[in-house]
Amino acid sequence: MPNPKRILIVDDEPDIRTYLSTLLGDQGYETLQAKDGEEAMQKVQAGPPDLITLDISMPEKSGIRFFREMKTDDRWKHIPIIIVTGVSEDFKKFISSRHQVPAPEGFVSKPINQEEIMNLVHSLIK
């Protein structure tokens, strides 16, 4: 049996991390959790995941800063990132229009739609 795909869940809300970890784990994915961008970067450096779910609004290192670091580093820029956030459509347009960094591979709004996030995860990592 092949190794399960690894997904890093980055969110400052423990309930969201637990929810996503359970949801993805039930689908056969191995999950890692980080409470902010700082901890997330340590986990990526320890062993890059196959995909990252990322909250934007977090204390310490924000999701935006972590996203920018990931997408401008040749070692990590290939890792798909799904932004999971409660922020508005305007923010999605803003981050997708930034020329310095590519747009994220997906967006999921909070509250999280289980089917929507699973379809996105399945389409990004096979």
C-alpha cells in the first residue's frame, strides 16, 4: 500500500484544525497541524506536505506572509495551497491579482463546506 498523501492544516482555531484533520483523515490522508505561519514553516522544512490548507487571519506569522514565502521559494512553490478563510470575495480577487506571487490553487470559505473542500483536495493531489 502506498504512503498516504500528507496535508498540512494551518489555522489558529483548534476546532477548525480538528475538523479538517478528522475529515481528511477519514479520507485516508495523513494530516499535520500548525497554529500559525511560523509553526507551519517549521513543519514544511521538516518534511514538505503534498498540500496545505491555510487560514489567512492568524497571530504571529500571518497566512499571507506564509503564503508569500511558500510561493517565492523554489523548494516549496509547487506545493498546492488551499486558502480556507472567512474573508470576502474582494480579498480573493486581491490575492489572485498579485503579480509577485501566483494565485492560490483554491479557496474555501468558512464555514467549511465538506464536499467543496474534499473535491478540491482530490483534484489537487491524486
